[in-house]
Amino acid sequence: MYYVYVIKSLQDNRLYIGATKNLKSRLSQHNAGENKSTKYSKWVLVYYEAYKSKKDAIKREKRLKRDGRSKYHLKNRIKNSIEEVV
């Protein structure tokens, strides 16, 4: 399976969208500072989608990152999950 995920910074409430084959390992990499974009914060998973196809996951990730409307709708749909993170 391939995953598109949303993580939230515990320091400044930023959201980061990514795609991976191993969600648990990828979250550990974010929290270990191994990703340039997420290096200076600790992160918590707030949402993910699972895909059988890598192409579908990458396509969805790119759409969420580039298309403001898609990102807006996702953020609205998971609003409570984003706000509940402590």
C-alpha cells in the first residue's frame, strides 16, 4: 500500500502533506529531522489515505500540494482532527 498523509507540527501548527510506502517509518524520519522541510519541529499524524497504486498516491499528493481548492476541502473535512492535536 501507498499512503498520502497529513502531519501537523506540534510547535507552530503547520501542516505537511506527503506520500510514502511506509507511513510509520516516514513519520519517524520527520521527527528525527531527516526531512529538510520538517527538520525543526516534532510532528503528529492527523490524516492519511491508502492507495494500492503508487501513481494514484503521488497524483493525490501533488494535487493537494498544488491545488488550493483540494487542500481547502481536505482541511475542512479533517478540521476537528487538526484542532484536537495536543
